[in-house]
Amino acid sequence: MKKMLTLATCLALFLGIGAPVAKAEESVTVQIIVIALGNAPVKDAAVTIGDREDTTKNNGSCVFTLPPGDYTVCAKGEWGGMSGQKCQDVTLKGSNRFVVLELFQKPSTVW
């Protein structure tokens, strides 16, 4: 009887019956592209998403890999003597996502 119980337990574990199955958490690769007015890439823009931060390369992009969920992406940068910043809420799901943030000139004076 003891051998039958041991065999049944081993078979159940082998088939995954009654045992919790650890599921690997998915991750989403998100490419952030920061552009200025006129679609010019903004190099060295500071980008944050969740608790992570990076700066953009020459092509105005940086890449993050994060768990699926809701995030706020923010970018702040300077180009051609102007500066700007923008934030956007995004939902990451699936495996890949692109986010384009267009920076506007930060007004220095009010007309």
C-alpha cells in the first residue's frame, strides 16, 4: 500500500497534478523614441519609465525591458537651443512596444 501511495504521488508530481506550476513572468521590450518638432531625434534626452532611467542615443532612442503593466514614460531633453519635456501613460503587454515622445519647446516667457 505504501508503495502504491508513493508511486501515485510521484506520478501526480510528474504530470503536474495537484502541484503549483511556476510560470515565468513575461517581459516586454519597449523602445522609446524621443523627437523634437520636425521629427529630429533628440540625443542625450533623459528618459524614465517606472523606476528605470536611461538617456537616448544619437538616433533619439533607448530600450527598456520591463514586466507587463501600466507605466508613465517621461522624456526631457534639449535640441538646437530649445528644451522640452513630455510624459505619456502606456500599458505594456505582449513582447514588444514602441513609444514616440515628441518634445515641444518649453516657453521661457509669456507673451
